[in-house]
Amino acid sequence: MDDQAAGSAQDAQYAPVCYRHPDRETGVRCTRCERPICPECMVDASVGFQCPECVRGGSGTGHSPSASMPRTLAGGTVAADPRLLTKILLAINVAVFIAVQIRSPLARDLWLIGEWPPAPYIPTEGVATGEWYRLFTSMFAHEEIWHIGFNMLGLWWLGGPLEEALGRARYLALYLVSGLAGSALTYLLAAGTTASLGASGAIFGLFGATAVLMRRLQYDMRPIIALLVINLIFTFGWENIAWEAHIGGLVAGVVIGYAMVHAPRDRRALVQYGTCALVLAVILVMTLLRTAQLT
């Protein structure tokens, strides 16, 4: 037997087999429990395929509890309503938008601004004066109907599948850290007197994580790439758009998304949340650097 034939035999020896049909080799795993499943055992889900036991929600037989416990692709707990957090985030954004419409000066208390501009109707305010909360509150504030409309469509289309694939805690970490990364890059690069607001940084983080997830599941990447390119064209071709928030959120989403879906199973939580902590550390450094420049 030549080297190539020997290599093929070795590959066949270690190829994964279906947990219910040991005589069938397969390269597909259940997106919840990660057990190998053959085409007969694949149950189509909104994200990848699941095994019959995870679909039924049963604990299974002949397996350890940890092996058969339904888990998301990223290791999170499978929830009865996989879009609950997405609905809550959407509701918060809409509630803040309505509040801003009722009381327009509220926007000034929420928007992201580095330092107070020289206008008599705006008091001394800004991240540089210690109002770091603006990096967070600006993520949920919108003034124009088209602005919140586009952002909430993106949240609903991208957020639901991601929440189901990652689990609630990981999905929330992705959303918030991506949004903060967009705010921090805007604070770092934009003029200190320029005010910005909107969930675009977090939404672009969902774009980045979705692209990573689709590549991990070996889905056709062309739809998400086309949608991302269209959004980037608007980002750099439309005036009064904080491109820094979009790029900051996108980069953070790609980095965190990669850690979420590619973390080794035995160190999954450490890698996933450790990556979030590292991105937060970068956000902190950017904020401190810009504050030092403005003060």
C-alpha cells in the first residue's frame, strides 16, 4: 500500500460515525449537542441540523447527561423562545425612540458626544467630562424614523438566528460589546463636538458574527456578503453617518463571533468570554486615549 492509500485508510479509521448508526460515516454534527449525525438523523433547524433527541427535548438514553443535554452551537442553553432577547432589545430601542419623540431634549442626555460644543443651549457635557455612560446609552437612542426602522429590521433578521445559535448570554455579550466598540471608535476618531447615536454599531457586530457563523456552518456566503457590501456603500456614501461606529462594531462582531463558534469545547466559556473581556479592554484603552486628548 502506497503512502496515499495508507493515508486514506487512516482517515477512514478516524472518520466520525453517526451516534445512532455506527456503520455510517458523517461530517455533520448536531448544532445543539454536537454529536455526529447521518442524513437520516438530520432534522433541519433554522441554524444547521439537530439530532432527533435534541428536537424532542429529551435527555436521551445511553449517553451521559452532559453529552445529551441540548446545547446551542456555541454551547449555550437552548431556550424555549430563541428570540426572546432580540424581542427585548427591539422593544427597548422602540421605547427609547418614542420617549425621544415625546421629549426631544432627552436625546441630548443619551447621545454620544466627546465634549460640549460651543453652543449656549447645550450645557457642558460629554464622555471627556466623565459621562462614560454615553458610550452605552447612545446605542439605544434614535431620532429619525428611517434610522430606527433600518436598525430594527437588521436586529430582527440577524439577531434571531444568532440568538438561537449562540444562546442568550453569549448573544447579549456579542450585541453589547459590539455596540460599545462602535461607540468607542467613534469617540476616538470623530470630532469631539460631533454628536452621534443609534444601534448601528451593535447591528454591524451582528453582521460580522453572522458571516462567521455562516462560514462555520458552510452555508452560501454570497447573500450575507452582498448585504454587508450594500450597507458599507451606504456607510461611506451617505453623509451624516458615523462610519466609525459601523466599522468598530463590525470588527468586534467578527472577533467575538469567531471566538463564539470556534472555541474548543473543553475551554469554550474561557475562550468566549475571555475574548469579550479583551475587546472590552481595547474599548477602555481607546476611551482613555481620547479622553486624554480632549482634556
